[in-house]
Amino acid sequence: MKKMILAFAATMMMTAAMAQDDNQQGRQERRRMDRTEMIKNRTDRTVKQYGLNEEQAKQLLELNTKYSDTMGPGQRGPRMGGGRGGMRGGFDRNRQGNGQGNGQRPELTEEQKQQMEAGRKKMEENMKQYDTELQKIMTPDQYKAYQADMEKRRNEGPRRGGPRN
């Protein structure tokens, strides 16, 4: 009887370990999505959401590819504070060493402030150019719906993790 209980317990632990391993592999595969997949997914979501036709979808894919390096979460520039979080979302609030392990962000230098402002201006310019080109692709009704959605997203404020829709 003891052997059966031990065998059952061992089987349960192995099953749990394999399930956990499969779950971790699934997360790693999602993280490894390359740039072209990300662009295609973004394009597909927009096509579906605004009812774009095939020609519009093709033009949008080209537009998203053109601007993929300059906009959105995939943008990679100089990081403030080092580490994986940079300026956004991943700041280590408990970090010691600067005397501010109390949740306060360290003061930015003038150079850092100028870099942030220059980056913000450049991103705004890119977004305006993107919107101008997008307006040429979409019908007036589609573009109006797109603008309403973007305004809604801006008013919601920054996202902190969670799934993207």
C-alpha cells in the first residue's frame, strides 16, 4: 500500500513538473516573436478592427513596416537608468545605492531631460507622419473610427502590464 501511495505521489509530481515546463516553453515562444511577426499581427488587428480591404491591408503592412523602428513598444533607444525597464515600467523602486530606495525616482540631469524631450518630439513627428499616410490608406469613416480609438487610448493613460488588445 505504501509503495502505491509513493508511486502515485511521484507520478503527480512528475505531471506537475511537466505541465509547468510546458507552460514556461509557451511563454518563451511568445516572447520570441520576431519583428516581422509583430508587424503582421499589428496590421492584422487593424485590418480586422476597421474592416480594411486587401489593398488597404497591403498598404498598411508596408506603412507599419516603414515605421516599425520609430514607433510603439518595439522602439529601442537609449535607456534611462539602465536595466531592462529603462524609462518605462521596469524601474526598480526598491533599488539601493542612490540613497533613494524609498520609491522615489532619481532626479534627471539636464542632458537626460534634453534627450527625453528630443526623443518625445521625434516620436510625435513620426506619429504625425504615420497618421498622415494612414489617412491616405483608410476611408474617412475608417480613419474617424481610428482617431476616436486613439483618443480613447490617450485618455486612458499609460498601461502597466497586462494583455494588449
